[in-house]
Amino acid sequence: MDKLYVLVREDLSSAQKAVQACHAVAEFALRYGDMISVIEWSDKHKTIVIVETDMDGIYKSFTQLSGTCSILQGFHDPDMGDALTAFACLPDKNGKKLLSKFKLILEERP
């Protein structure tokens, strides 16, 4: 588990995407910071990959990834009606394959 992945909603502004990603990582660290896999990621890797999907995709992906991430932490923003706006996860090989299909935030695609 060399990378922490964060999936955010693509309908948010660039600033909101960054903030929601930070919220998800903060929740992840606060809840699971004492787990061996998180400590190992923090000590050895520190790489964060932020990707985006649409509103339906974030819920679908959260469900799909629940079986492929050793840790999966969502962030529901109270200022957005408690909607799921982002989540952070440490995926296994299958989870990485699924997450690799998403666009990196701020990446231009034709």
C-alpha cells in the first residue's frame, strides 16, 4: 500500500475539491492513524493521489472499493447536506485498478 487515494466529486470547484480531499484525509488520519498500515504509509510513502468522479460515481465507487481497501474513510460535508463529497482509501491491487480509471483532479482530457 504505497499510495493513499482520495476520490472527490467532479462537480465541485477546484478549491472545493482540494478542501474536500483534505477533509477526507484528515478524517482518515484521525480515525485510523494508529493502524500499522497507515503508520507504514505515513513513514515510508506519503504519496496521495487525488482523482475525481461524478456524484453517482462517488457513491458507487465507495461501495465497490469497500472490499478492496484495507481502510476506507468517507467525508460527508455538513455544509452540503451531509452528502458524500470525498473519501480516502488504501487500496489493494484490485482497488488500484479501479481507481486508475478515474481522472486526476485538474487533469485536462480531450
